[in-house]
Amino acid sequence: MPQFDCFVIFAEMRTGSNFLEANINGFDGLSCFGEAFNPHFIGYPQSEDILGVTQAERDLDPTRLLQQIRLATPGGLGGFRYFHNHDPRVLDTLLTDRKIGKIVLTRNPVDSYVSWKIARATGQWKLTNVKRRKEAKALFDAREFEEHVADLQAFQLRIMNTLQSTAQTGFYVDYDDLHDLGVMNGLARWLGATHQKDGLNTALKRQNPEPIADKVENFDEMQRALARQDTFNLTRTPNFEPRRGPVVPGYVAARDTPLLYMPIRSGPESMVKQWLADLDGASANQLIRDFTQGTLRAWKKERPGHRSFTVIRHPLARAHEAFCSKILSTEKGSFKGIRQTLRRAHSLPIPEAAPGPDYDETAHREAFTAWLLWVKANLSGQTAVRVDGHWATQAQCLQGMGDFTLPDMIIRESEVATYMPALAMQVGHPAPPDPAPHPTSAPFSLAQIYDDQIEHLAREAYQRDYLMFGFEDWG
């Protein structure tokens, strides 16, 4: 009896997964169907279906596609690539089902990050003809890189821990192994194929073979940024330090006053950061940012008596902020990919481009109402799109913070004028300024569209926050 009835390649962007898939497809009896559970497309960007299952059918019931790959793959064993931000509804099954073969593809995260930056700059994600190669240099962003590593860390550790606890063994392949014929033949044998190859696929070419120093525009800055990070094994992601919280790089401290702000996304971040700067007569650029666990521990040790805090916002106001800044907006920092998916796959009634003159209060209310309905489904695990920190429950955000450190004080946005200055005085500030509200870029305020139905939908989506923090109706 065959060991597996399908396989999954756990990988990430720019790890060589296209090349691995091309080589797997070269073995008789093995078929890989691309990114089968990518929330923005099915298999490949221009594909309409996989084995007769359309994207709409997959989004409605992802297990249907998984069963089709397991049972109806023509000519043998079928599989697909799965990245950390693919449909989370199938992940538990993929990890725990012993009949699904697990291939874990890893790459030095610095190399994958630089490759991703270059691909974004050039728009070239595959290379089959060297004459058509586009060139660009990556601009290293320390904060962005830390988020990249945190995502890799969390995903790889979940894979490794689940395989250990269920007594399974995955087939680990490093990026450099992809050009090793023996490893590829061994992988095929592990999957149950009897055919062996005499050579590897040569259609796909390495896009950026130069040394990394030649591929990064600000290489010296990158070296300095990496030197201050916690030591971990860059070549084998599963061995990364397991307790590094993903929100730590977002914490912000005042320049002189020993106060640490632990933001919750889509809250009053700009207002609080400006207040922290005003405490010491500093500019926003002088705030202490980009913490790692190590540098945050050092900051705490050097400042006995320090205090930390976060600010929670009414769930309805926060949902409106997330909708306007991340979904409705098309400006830098918005989630353009998710925006397109919500328009196309979930019929969210927002304009294709930025809202124009015909986008009135009625249109805004209709769009925001649909957004609240979608958020409820998303938080319940019923959609293929990730739950992002900008609209996750604040209770869950605080629980995540607790994996490393908890704030001394949780302040409601409606009470910042009282409690933030009081907190500053507790750490010795003689005359803290009052926080000043910051304007938003929403085309219409929440007050212009608010009614009982919107409040009800917010309570349905954010029952946990209303219950845990005792929020009353926004109006």
C-alpha cells in the first residue's frame, strides 16, 4: 500500500518552490498543482480550476479540493505548494494527516528576503531566458525583515512541533539542495515514485546569482541591523529561537521618559506616538523603535521603574479605521491584494480605484456593513484570507503580547487624556502634555453612517472584545 495519497510542499515566496515543483513534475507518477490554497488565485495566477474544482468552490469548502487532489490526480500522486498565508482552514489537516507527505523547503531568510525585494522591484518572479533578466538592487528595511523572519519562524515552528507531537517525519529540503540530483531522486523515492532522473529541469534559471553584498543597495546598513538581532541559525529556519514575539518590533518607547507603548493595530497609534515624542520635546523620529526581544530586555534593565501600556479602541471605531485605511484606501500601506480579493471573491461593494465623487455616504455605509459581515466570517475561520492584526480581536492581540511581556496598563482611547499623563507622572515626568487627537483619512466619519444595524454587526463580529473589555454601544 502506498505510504501517501498526496503531498504538500511547505514553503514561502522566493525559496525555490517553483524550481522544486518543476523537478517533481518531471518524475513519472508525480503531479504538483501549484499554490492550490492561495487565497487570491487557485494553482497559478491565470488558472480557473484544479481538477475541475474552481476557486469559488474551493473557497466555499477547501476540503473539496484537497479530496479531489487525493483521489482524482491523473497518473499517480498529486500535491501542491502551501505558504504560511494560504487558507488556514486546511492547515491542521495537512499537518496531522499521516497520509499526506510533508516536504519542508527552507532557505536562508536573508537570501529569500533580498530575492523577494528584487522580484518586487523588477516585477520578474520567474526566469526562463537569461536574456530577459531584469536587474535591480534590494533596499533593506530592518522592520520589514524582522516581520519576514517572524512569519517564517512561527510557520516553521508549527510544522516542526506538530510533526514531532504526531510522530511524523517530513522530508526537509534546503534551497541549495534543489540542484542536487541525488536529493531530488531521493525525494521522489520517498514519495513512492520508482522512476529516477538523469538530470534536473533546466527551464528555470537562478535570477540573482551574485553575492548578496552586490544585491543590496544599503548593505552596510543591513549588516549593522542584523548584528543587533538575536543569534539564530539562519540556514535552518526550524531551529530559530521559538519564543520571539511577532509584535515586539512594533513597540515604541519615549526618547528619555521610561515609557513603552505596545500598539494594537488600527488603534490611535499616531496620536500616542506623537504624545510620547512631546513628552521629551523630541521629534517622532527620535522615539526608540524596532525592538528585538534582546534589545527590549536591555531597555527594561537600564530603566528601573519603567512602565508599559497599550491603548484599546472601541471595536466598531477600530473596524472602521481598519476598513478605511487598509481596504478602502489605495494609498501606500493599504492591503491592495486583499482589497482585490474582497472585491472579486467576496463582492465587497467598494470602487476598483480610490473612492471618487460618486462614492457618497450611502455607498460608504453599504461597503462598511459588508466589511463587518466579512470580518465576522474571517475571525471565525470561514474565509481563505488571513486574519490580520489590524482587525483581529484586541483580546487576541493582548494574548499574543503575553507570550513575551504584558503591558502594565491597558487604557481605553476615551480615557487617554486622564491616564496617559498620570502614567507619565508615575515615572517622574513633572508636567506631561495632554494628548492631541489626530485626524483620519476616512472619506466619511463613523458618526455619519452609524445606526443600530452597524452596532449590531460590530457586536456580532467582536463579541469577545465587547465581553472582555465591557464596551458599550459606540453611539
